[in-house]
Amino acid sequence: MSQTQSTPVSPMSPNEAQRPGAQATTAVRTFFISGFGTALEFYDFIVYGLAAALVFPVLFFPATDRLTGTLVAFAAFGAGFIMRPLGGIVVGHFGDRIGRKTMLVMTLLLMGASTFLIGCLPTYENVGVLAPVLLVALRLVQGFAAGGEWGGASLFGIENSPENRRGLWGSFTSTGIGIGSLFGTSVFTVMTLLPESALTAWAWRVPFWLGGLLVLVGIIARRRMPHEHVNKKQAPRVPLLAAIKRHPRQMLLAIGVAFGYNTIAYIGSLFTVTYTEERGYTDTQSLLFQVAGSIAFMIAAPFMGLLSDRIGRKKVIAGGAAIYGIFFFLFFSLVDSHIIFLATVAFILVNLFMAMPQGCIPAFLGEQFSRESRYSSISATYQTGAALGGGTAASIATALFIAFNRDSLGIVLYSGAACLVLALCVLGLRETYKVPTAELGEEKKTPVSG
């Protein structure tokens, strides 16, 4: 049987991993299933966030001043995060019970449909308060889909990788986040080159329509995924409850990891666009900064995953959190210089340091839990942390910006606190990069003395 016809979705055996041709083919296929699918899904996610920063305050929340409208638009963006834990729990449950493939196709369909429909929405001027209501409703659907997506895509890479490459292959989803962010930001940048009247009239819709159509590519890739053989007799009836009973400490610390990371990630990728606009940069300049940052993130994430395969996950994640927290004190000064080169460097470095944790987190969190409840565990914990951190990050950052009279100090302190939470929770978990795949989720064995 050829490599492209392999059936089980399980860790690759040592003999298979040693076949160069088979490994290369599997790596490419795994990237398109996990990384490329996540790229398309995160594209849909990022275009909503950018629209919330750039046009939704005018189109859907026009009864307030621009900055307050941005705060409300970010709150609507955060509403989607409310559904992410539910999506993670529901999709993770069936992912453990019936397999990854069906769930990953479903989440992509939901995300694509809701994104396309956002591009079709009437604005506040057309239907009044119904417009923001419909916007939030579709945002909730996006959140549900995103909640089930990330865990399954990450696990597909981890569970199919060679033993010594779980960090790298798990980082395919992180690379996909960078690709989706780059593509979404680039499309919005092109739209901002049009006259502002065209942007608010119709051009803002184009990225949403394009995202809905591009999801079809991801669905084709995922429909070609091999089917897993799930032993329903051995699978827990409720995988999440089994995970809570077996791994309570890991579950709590994993939520802390996700909270800390998502807080700094959404401040670094969304609020920074608002900040540059408030400091006098144009929409196009703000988005070009983000494009440069997305390129840095996309390139750095797999290198960080590979580095974690060499020196350990905890060193890279905790080190990245510390470096990010320190550098963020300098970020706003570089942007405030109004020197394009320095501002661009600031965005590149923020995304580079952001990639240090993200490149390793998929493998690190997935490795904490046992196979039979892994989808439920990683999805529920990560998405709960994402809801608590990422769902509120941009809104809290904007509120702090207003409260501190448009000074960045409050945002810097808030980001620093999130970095501390991230680092401490990571250090509290088990280092897993040398643990054999078959032993993941097992308690660390203590040698018995004679």
C-alpha cells in the first residue's frame, strides 16, 4: 500500500519515520490538513477583528464616538469567544468518540458559511439595531466553529508525527495562524487603498466573501483525511469528565497557559492596529505593519516548534513570555517615534516573540493528556483560556487606553501580568518533549529503590 493510502491516524512508527520519502509526503499532507485548514479558518477570524478595528464602529455602532465605537465593536468580537469553550467541549467530545475527520470538516463549513454571511449583512443605516444583532449572532457561530477547530487540527499533526518532531508538526497549526493573519491583513490592506467611501460602502465585504469561498479549498483537503479507527468500547462515555477526573491539575494549568497566551496575542495582533491609528498612522500603514508582523510570525512559529524538540517546550514558551513582557515596554515608544522603519521593527519583534510560545503550545498542551480524551481536554482547556483572555483582551486594552488618558502604561502592565501567568502555568506542567508518544498522559513514574 502506498503512503497516500495509509489508514490509521496514529503516531507514526519508527520504521515509517525513517523512510525519507514517506515522511516528506506525510509532512506535506499533514500541513495541508492541519495548517492550511487552520490558515483559512484564522483568515476568517482575523478579517472580523480588523473590520472591528477599522469599519464596524461606523457601520454597525454609529451612535458613539469613534474610540467608544471601537470598544463596542471589540466587545462584539469578544462575544464569539463566549462560544469557543462550548465549541471545544461539543466538538472535542465527538472528536474523541467518533474521530477527528468529521469534526474538522464540520468546523470549517460552519466558519466559512458564517464568514460569507457577515459579508452579506445590512448595516445599521439600513435596518437599525437589527444589524449589530445579526453581526453578533454570526460571530457566535464563528466562535463555536473556532472552538472545535484548533484542538483537532493540532492533534492531527501531533498524532501523525515522528517521535522527535511533535513540536514541529504541532506547529503546523501555528504556522497556519500566521498564514491566515498574513492573508487576511493583506486583503484588508488592499481594500484600504480604495477611497474611504468605497471601503465603507462595499469593499469591506470583499474579504468576508473571499474567506467564505476559500474555505472550500480546506474542505477538499480535509475530506481526503484518512479515517481513524476509534475503539468505542475503550473510549470514555464522556471524555471530558474522564479527563477532569484523571488530569485535574493539568486542566487548570492548561487554561492558565491559554489565558496568558491569548491575552498577549490579541493585544499584539488587534489592539495594536487601533493604537497606531490613534497615534496618527493611516489605515494602510497600520495594516502594513501587521503584514510585516504576520510574515515574521509565520516564519518563526515552525522554528520555535523545532527548537522545542531540541531543548524542551517549557524553556521556549516561558522564555518567550518573559521576552515578550519585557519588550512590550519598548513597543509603544517605537511606534510613538513616528519613524516607519522603527514602527515596522516593533511589529516584527512583537510577532516574533509571540511565535515563541505559540509554536510550541499545540504540542505541549496536547502532550499533557491521554489519547482517549485528548481532543476534549485540549479543546476545552485552550478555548476556556482563550475566552477568558483573548475574548476580553482587545476590549480591556481599549478601556485601559481610555482610562489612562490615551497612555500605553495600563496596556503594558496588563500584558506583563498575562506573560507572568503564562510563564508560571507552563513551568507548573510536565516537560514532555522526550516522553514517548505512547506514554503521553501517563503519570511520571518514580523509580523504586531496591
